[in-house]
Amino acid sequence: MIKLFFATTLSISAFFVSAQTVELCIPESTPFESSLLTTGKQIKVSSDAAQMIQNRSALFNGNVLITSPSSMINADVAQIDNNGKQVIASGDVLYRDEALQVESQGVELNSDLKLLQMQDTEYQFKNISGRGAADLLSLSGEQGLRLEQVSFTTCPEGSEDWKMFANEIVIAKDSPFGEAYNTKFYLGGVPVFWLPYFAFPVTAERQSGLLFPNIGSSTRTGLEYEQPVYWNIAPNYDATFSPRAMTNRGIQLKTEFRYLFSQSQGEVQLEYLPKDLDTLTQEDRYFYRYLHQGKLSDNWSLNVDFSGISDDNYIVDLGSDYYNRADTHLYRQLGLNYYSPNLDFSLQFRDFEVVGDHPDVYRALPEMKLNYGSDIGEYIDFKLASEAAYFENKLDSKPNAFRVHIEPSLSLPYQRAWGELLAEVSLLQTYYEQELPEGSVGQLDESVSRTIGQGRLYGSLIFEKEGLVLDDKYGLTIEPKVQYLYTSFEEQDNIGLYDTTPLLTTFNNLFRGQEFTGLDRINDNNQFTLGATARLIDQKNREKLVLSVGQIFYLEDSKLISSVREDNRSALAAEFDWQVNQRWFLHSDIQVETQTQKVERSSVATEYRIDDNKLIQVNHRYIRDLSGEEINQFGVTASWPINEKWHWVGRWYRDANLSRTTESFAGIQYESCCWALRFTYQRSLSNRFDATGLRTTDEFDSGIGLQFIIKGIGSRRSNSDMLEQGMFGYRQPYVLN
């Protein structure tokens, strides 16, 4: 073995490929053993035979291995001249470093010029996707990497579904970008487009440039093409500009700016469509949104969510990445929050951009809440809940109001493994100053002071037993619950409704003791609530089945006009969750009016699920009376791979009362390790608003979408995009632990 030492470093940087979140074709390569590398600036040469010439050059033959601090070269023959400053190797040359492997017929290295050149190369990257060929590969210590007559693909050998060819690719030293000249892109061997010049990222870091376009068609927009352009402004700032051309409407510009700091983050979205061609007046249309979340200190935080649109039909006509067409309110909120172990405080300004005919919405400008909790001695807990809010309505015919509420309470909790007991008394004191409309004649008063007392006794027990179910050992628990609630009465018809709506009679709401959200109506109570929950638990402490049933029994009729009851008991509320096995799940909840024996509300969902990408769900929803209408709908949602490369997603909903399909979606995707193609179709109610602000219920919108993705040149998309779109509104149909 002969060893020569001279000062040089061999290094070739990877290009084209950034970090991927999708499956890529990682080719097999010769293992690179970094432990064999030399240290310092040494280069070691070994071979089967060697010949020295006047101590100035050496000729190596057979299994030549040249090792440097960063790379290794294998060759049949190698000649080292000029006292080791020039190396020429030939015959099945293999260059390897941690990032790259190159095969060629010859390599030449000059340490004086800090230059390495290889002819007729085939290269591939290690641990990431990407390979190709080049007539000449030249690496300069000062100028960087240059390839001539080069090809590149992320597809496996023999299955080059896509490939690109360039006359020249240059990657300057320490540059995050490469530059390609006279480039042609091929799909299936057919040239599809040509670029005289383009730049591309050569690291896994975010880089500015073009993102993959979105192509689609719908009755709302016509044929559309959207081309996102990404701008990496700084490590904690970036922006995306997305021109969107629509044959029916014109050219829209969508922008997004994001920032990130150690204690805060936020984003700004702006969308603008000048002179919409599909409107009679060709009006300008826009959307904006600002979102901020941040900590001011260890205890203080600030949150902002502020949105606006030019008109009611903007989201319906042009879509949105942040809202859906069923939304009727866009948030405009500013919040300041304080948290500590015993005290929390919030100051909120809650406004809305109202979509459609909802002019009677109240805004809280501002709303302050302060909650305090502490122990009094060993057994008694003290809590104080308070709030102050000013409610404003844009309608002159509606009153505005300032409300202050203070609610101190004392509780005696007792919790053990076998159950829980709780005794609680509360005083609910509320004061209103109401600004009544001029000339209004009604029962509202300008000043109202309301004092209500409340007492609650709650108890629950846990009975446990082990037994066999279908020859498997399970634990069975029965948890009966009982609550007595008394709330004093005070007439409240002289108070307006600012943030109050009736609550649904679900099992969880039975034990709240309130029939309304908000504070404008507090119903008087003299009632018992009875309920029970049964659980079936396997040997791994997993709930396999949960059944809950409960009902309220009224000892007295409510004196509050807003809470007049027709029976001496509430609807019977039940919930049922069953994990039949590892793949089948069932969820159901129901409310039955015991006087009429009629179902008031119900929902049922059955799901067959293997993993996140393999599932089928069938669901049904029924509501006897929702704003005077009966709701009777059922639907199917599915996601299923056809084989390793083909995937299908779909959903379908039908209104049984109207005998029509309200929404349908289908998406199919082909995905290999180097490219993906997605096709989607959807049809749904348009939900457009008419001139009076009411939604239309007979117009439908349909559209198709097409997306082609080349993996390995900056794409970070995966099939989750299509899955998320196809599974919109999907909920797993059980709440088991």
C-alpha cells in the first residue's frame, strides 16, 4: 500500500431536491462509510499495484481507492502527477460523498486550481430522491458546480415518467439556488414545455420561486388557473402571491403574508378581483383577514382575528381558504387575556362581518370577564365569576345595552374513587342599562337590577364489576347521577336578548341547570335530574361501549315566560358509542319527547375504519322542528385506496324530505413515488344570497379540478390535500377514550 499526502478537499453539493413530506423514489446506492475518510487535509491512495516515477508522479492499477476527508473515488487506473497536485483516474470511476454518488469513465482533479471534472457521468443523490446524467460535471472550489448536457428525474430507472434536460446547470458556491439554461420538460417521453432559464432551490430550506399551479373549472368561475409564487423574505417572514385567471370573472390576485417570532405569530390575507365580469355592474370584489396570536408576558396574551368581504356572495362565488359558503358571520375580534393559578381576566371586542340577512346580530364592544377561585379552609371552595359588556346593534330599532354580572359561589366538593358529592350555593346579580330606541313602546326598562339565588346538590356513584362478554374479560361500570337544582324566580321580560339562545336537550346539558346560553334569561328551577352512564372497558383500560341516559323532572312549572314547558319532564336524552371491534364503530344520540313519544332530534353514524385513509361512514340526522322546518338528511363519506398507486375519496348527502341530493364530491388520485395526478368533481347547493339577503335553496354549483405534481423539485404537497377536501365536515363517530 502506498500513501501520498497533499492539501485538497473534495466536495460536491446536492442540488434540485428539497426535503419531502411524501413518499419518494430513493434509489439504492453503494454504502458510504464515513469512518474510512481521512482527517485534516490528508489523501490516502491504495491499489493492487503502484509504480513511482522520480518521486514526482505515481501510477496506480487495480482496485484503486482514493480517500479524502470528505469523499472517496474508486477507479481501475489512477495517475498522480506534480507531487500529488493532479489526479487523473479512468475506467469505471465511482465518486462518493455523504450526499452524492457519481459514476463516470474518467475524473480529473487539480488541487492548484481546486477543480474536479468528470466526463460521461451518471449521478444519484443519497437518502433523497433525484438522479440523472451529465456529459460533464465540473466542481470548482471558487465557482461551485457546473453540469453540461444534463438530465434529471426523481423517477426510478426504467420508469422515467417525467424527466428534464438542460444544456447547462450552474450552482454557484454558497448559493441556495441553482440556475438552469435551455431546459425541456418531458412527460412520458413527450416534451410538454420549454424554459430558457429558471432558478431552483438546492437546499431543504424554504426558497423563493414558483409553486405548483391549481387548474379547475366550475359554473361559478369557468375555467381557472392559479399560479402561486412564494417569496422567502427572511427566516421568520414569508409571502405568497397567487394570480388567478378565471374565464367567467377575470383575473384575481390572492396574497398571504406570514410572520413568526418567539412569542407571537400571525398572517395577513388579501384577495382582490377588479371588475368582476360575471356581475352586471362589474364591481370590484375583495376579501381580507388578519390573524395574530402572541404572548405579551408569562401571564398576558393578545389575540386578533379580523376579516371582511366586499359583498355577501364573495365566498360563494370565489371560494375561500378560511371560510365556507355556509358561514353567516366573519370574525372581527380583539382579545387581551391574563392567566394565573387563581385568577384569569379577559378583555374582548367581539364584532362580526355579517353575511346575508342577519342585521339583528349584537356586537360586544367590549366584553370583560374576571374569574377568581380559592379554597376557604380545607373543605370549602370559593369562586367568583364576573363580567361587564356593552352590546351594540346596527339597527336603530334595536336597543343597545350595558350589562354587569357578578356571581359569587360557595361549594363543598367531596370526591373519592367510588363517586362524587357536591353542594353549591350561588348568588347571581345582574345590572342592565338599556338604551331604548326613540319612540319605542314596549316592556323593556332602561335600568334593570336582577338578583337570583341558586342552590345545587349533585351526587354520582361508580359501581364496578368484572365479567365475561363473548368469552372475553371486561370491566363493567354503572354510574348513576342525580342532581337537585333550585333557582329563584325573577321576571325578566323587561330585559332584551343580546347573547342568549335556547340550549339543546343533550345528555351533557341536562346537568347544567340552564335552558339558555348567555345571561339575559336565567330560568327558575325546582327540579331533579336523573341520569346514568354504563361503560364496558377491556383489559387494556379502553372503553369499548358507553351508554348514557338522562331526564329532568320538574317539581314546579317555570314562571319565566321564555321557558314555558308543556310537560312535567324534559325530553329523554341518550347517547350511545360502541367500538364493535378494531374496525367498526357506531355512534348515536337521540332526544325523545316522553309525552308524545316522538323523536325530536337524532343522529346516527356507522363507520368502518382501517386507518386514516381507509374508511367508510354512513350517517343520518333528523330534527323535527328547526325554525319551522323538518330536517331529514343522510349521507355517505368514504376514503379508500384502490391499490398502491390509486386512491379514491367521496362524499354524498341527500335530503329525504325534498328528495334531492344536496352535495356530492368525488376525487381520484394516481400517485407514484415521482409524480401525482389528482382529479376532483363536486356539485352542491350554491347558497347564494338574493337581493334581500336570503339564501337561495334551488341553485346548484358544480366544478372539476385537476392537479399535476412533480415530486422532488420543491413540492411539499401530499395526498392529504385531496383527502381533506373530500372529507370536509367529517367527524369520527365516537367519543370513546
